[in-house]
Amino acid sequence: NAGVTQTPKFQVLKTGQSMTLQCAQDMNHNSMYWYRQDPGMGLRLIYYSASEGTTDKGEVPNGYNVSRLNKREFSLRLESAAPSQTSVYFCASSDIGGPVETQYFGPGTRLLVL
Amino acid sequence: RKEVEQDPGPFNVPEGATVAFNCTYSNSASQSFFWYRQDCRKEPKLLMSVYSSGNEDGRFTAQLNRASQYISLLIRDSKLSDSATYLCVVNVGGGATNKLIFGTGTLLAVQP
């Protein structure tokens, strides 16, 4: 049981390049989330998916797109990376209706945009 | 005003000390409350939920005051391994999903 996995762990991009961050969970959770974490800002929600087939914007969705490929996988795409998107990105999942509203986080992807 | 506010610290305390962290939130409709722990360069992990009646888990005690929109975490007999950033988290969602708002965290450094 790996929990939440993310790839890649590190990435360096040039301004304007695109990339997709991958996330998968093996806990059979319905809900999945993408956050970014910046110094002094805390974690901020980019997009979330309450269930397979649905996605919704969070607090900071501009410059990102997401795909809920199936119940296990939720990807985050940067179409044209900007230096302002340099951050640590965390994927999380949760099981709404379970005994504890815990979100389980992946290990993060550290992204540097030059 | 931030939705969830915490003192960033750092709190530098000796082993064995008792330390308390406070947090305030602005959304009176918030549904549930948590403390998460985040080690350096790692992902956040749930430490404990916070209930109105107060709850305790070993050396950790969490309190919620809905009237004052205030959450606290008390750590007794601090260990070196308690050194981490403690995130105050408020759930403002409901229904089909939860939407967590994270504070910026309070850094705790326990000294030998």
C-alpha cells in the first residue's frame, strides 16, 4: 500500500515549457486535490476532484489544468510554465464520509521555472 | 485578513518543556478543524482533529473555541522528534468534498 505517489520528484523547466505532474493513490479514495506550497503562503488549493469525472477550481487555478483520468489518478498540467509557478506541488486524497476527514498527501514535486 | 492565521515562530524550547500554539480562523461557517504536522521538505500529515469538547492524544491536547474562532495545540514534555512545522487547518467545505484552508504554520525547534 503505497498511499499517494507523485512523479516527478524534481523538475526544472524553462519559461514557456509545458509539463504534467502525475499523482496516483491506491486507497480507493473518491476525492483528490492539488496544492502548491510557497514560503509564507501556506498550502493553497489549485484544483480538486470530488469524484471520478468531476473537477473544480480551487483558490489559485490560473495557469493550470487537471485531468481525473480514473479513480486512482489525478494529473496537473502546466501548459506554459512561468517563474511564478516555481513551487512545491502536493497531491492529496481523501475519503469523504469516512470516520476521519483526513487528507493524505503525496511526497511532493519540487518545480523550478527559469 | 488571512482565513487562518498562526504565529510563524520559531518557537525554540528545551526538551521537556510545554509549548502552546494558537490559531484563529475567520470563516464562522467552518465545519471541522485539524492540526497537521510537516517535517522539513516532507509532506503534511494529520496530527489530530480538533473537537469542541477538546481532545487529547498522549502528550498533545487540542482545543477549539467556536465563539472566539480560536484553535490551540498544547504539547507537553517536548521531545527532539517534535521539531517540525505545525499547520492549523480549517475545513470550509461540506457535502461531497472537504476544502481545507491551511495556515502558514508554526515552526517548533526542540533543543537538547
